[in-house]
Amino acid sequence: MDKAALKTRLLELTRADYDAAREKYETLVAEARVTGDEPLERDQQSRAESNGELAAAWDEAMHDDEARLQRLNQIDFGAKTEVEPGAAVELDGRVLVVCVATPEFELDGKTVMGISPAAPIFQAMQGLGAGDSFDFNGTSHAITAVH
């Protein structure tokens, strides 16, 4: 597995999330502003307040995405022989990358998903290698490869 391409794709996806959150945040902040030049109707004031609250939520999402980008840039994506941060773990017909949580995506014909080192499944397979098995949520999983 091309780990450089994998890291690049993870960064692209996370950057897209960040950019979308930033755009939504900026739109909501602009819609939350009131000029004070003329009297506001009650629904205008309510809409501005609501947009301000939504902007705060998007601000938090934007900062979460920014933190995910920083973590991705700090993780060593070099070759791995056991499950640890930066490992790409093949099991059950897909690849789990121990880095940050992401939705599933396709790369080189494989279904890939990022998981956090805080994820319970990581805790269950940490330190294992290719050929090892583990149980998680009552299901047995076999690791076919670690990159």
C-alpha cells in the first residue's frame, strides 16, 4: 500500500472538511450581523441570534478539523509491522488507518477508513500484526496485513 498516497488522501479529505466548516462559519457570522441602521423586526433579530449560535457550533467543528489536520501531519505514516498510530490495517475486506476518524473512502480499489487511537477497536488490536486475530464486540477479526 502506498502510504504517501494514503496520507495525502487523508489530508485532502480533512482539509475539505475544514474548508467546508470555515465557509459555513463565515456565512453564518455574516448573516448574524445586524447593522443597527434601521429597526429590526422580531424575526430578523431571532434569525440573527440563531445564526450566531449556529456559527459558534461551526466554529467548534472548524477547530476540530484543524486539530485533525495537525494530528495527521504529526503521525509517522512509515512502514509498520504491528498495529500502532500510522498503521494501515487490512481486515474484513477493508483498511483501517490508525490516525484520525474519517468517513470511508476508496483508495487503490480498497475501502479505507481512518480511526482514532482512542477508538475501542484500536485498543482491541493494538500491538497485533499480520496473521493475528482479535475479538471485538463479539465478532472475531483476522488481520491480513499491516502497512
